[in-house]
Amino acid sequence: MPNIKLSYLYRDSANYKTHGYVVFTNPKEISLKEAESYVSSKLIDGEYFYANQWQVPDLFPATFNPSDDPTWHELESVELTNEPATFPHRPIRSP
């Protein structure tokens, strides 16, 4: 059963980027299309999200300055993967 990989990035005000990803379990074996649709429904303007609200690690650099830099992250992709889950007991979508 493939897990679901969420790749995202943080882009600071100088356009420097930090990339990261998390892998969620997929016990209900939802399809990639379902996962993409679910994630898209939770995005701000179809692209952005706050890492703390999604309970995923933030990717802020050491130079992060909340008065100058944005506080949101950007979605890069959602894909199925055989990589082990970052959150072994946490599916991407709860019932």
C-alpha cells in the first residue's frame, strides 16, 4: 500500500527557497487524485498553507524575520510513494 508524499517549500522575501517533504500513511488506500483534491481544498489561493496549522515541520531558515518574510509555505506536489511514513500513525486525511 503506497503512502502519500507531500512536497512543499518555503520562499523568503529574497526568493531563497528551502524544500522539504513529509510522508503520510494511507491506510484507506485513497487514490492520488483523491489525495490531491483533499490537499487542494485546504490551500490558501490554491497554493499556500501554514505549516503549523497542518502540523508539519516549518522550513523557515535561520535568517527568518516575520516582519519581512512571509509566514506561509507553498505546495510543490502530492504523490504516492513507497517511502516510510514520517508520521507512522497519521493519515493525510482523517475519516
